[in-house]
Amino acid sequence: MPYCRAASLLLVPLLLSACAVSSISNPFKSSDEALQPLPPSPNGMLDKAKADAPTMESGAAGDSLHCPQVVAWPHDRLLTIYAGGQVGNTQAIVHRGEITKLARECQIYGDRVTVKYGVAGRVLLGPKGAPGQVTMPISIKVSDAERKVLANDKASVSTIVPTENPVGYFSVVKEITFPMTMGLRPEDYKVFVAFERTQPGAG
């Protein structure tokens, strides 16, 4: 799989019925992204998620039938950590996390739905960053068509950023179960994935 090379500043730069969000090309610029199918097996999904893909357009992953969508909105899928409280200063960036791919499958048990979801992405070092392990927390919530939250989950994504190529890749697969209201379909629900902005220097 092709990986990005580093510049002197920042880089310019998972499962049946699965969909994915492609990676973005510029780590400083937020843009919407389009949907792209992922391989049907969990291993294939995670392997594919580590590849850089062309920049695309739009926003939510998961428009196949009979499963909730898995969504990471543009603001939620990006998290930049700055040094010394200098939020917004590109020369003070320590690292930036990007959720670049999402996938899911689901099973229905009576009035309950279990969604197995995959999250993958990358971490890019900035001018103030250093090679090594980077861990970033993410939060997950399920809501219905009226935006009522039915379930919550938390996870951490972690990667080792190497010295020779300061971009690291992460992936995680988890499950979340929630009740389904009579009269609604599984596809009427959404699973929202977002970086938590609780770390010092988060912007």
C-alpha cells in the first residue's frame, strides 16, 4: 500500500454491506468526502483503510440498505493538537488525526440492532511533533430520526509514527447495540463517530 512522505512542515498529504470515506489530501484544510465501497471482510476492510485514496466529495458513510449509517462529519473526523496553547498556529502543530474511512455491518435481534463498525485513519506529525506512539480518544453515539441519543460508546485509536516517515495509521473495530422503536427501520438511525476534543492543545 502506498504511504505518504513527509515534507519539512506537515504532510500534504471497517464487514458485509460496508462503505468508506476516502482520505483527504491536505492536512490543514477540511473538506467533505464521498463514499467508496470497502471489501466485504473485516481484514480486507482494515487493510484497505491503511491506503491513501484520492480526495473525494460529500459526507456520510453507509447508504446500503437495512443498516444504520455510520457518520463522521468534517469537523468531527479531524483533530489537531497544538503546542503551547497556540491553537490555530500551523507552526505549533504537534500532530493531526484524521478519520479517513468508516465501515459497518449490522444484525437485528427482535427490537434491537447491533452494529459492528470500523474506524480507520491516520496521524500526521507537525513542526512540533516527534516520532513515537500517538493515542487519540474517539466517541460514538447512536441517534434516531428525531436526534434522540439511544446509546454511547468510547474508544481510543493508537498508532506508532515512525522516524523515517512521520505518518502513522490506525484502525479499530467495535460493536454497539441499541433499541429500535416500533415503526422505524434500522436505516432510520445513525451512528456518529467523532474525535473527542478533551486533550490539551486540541483545536
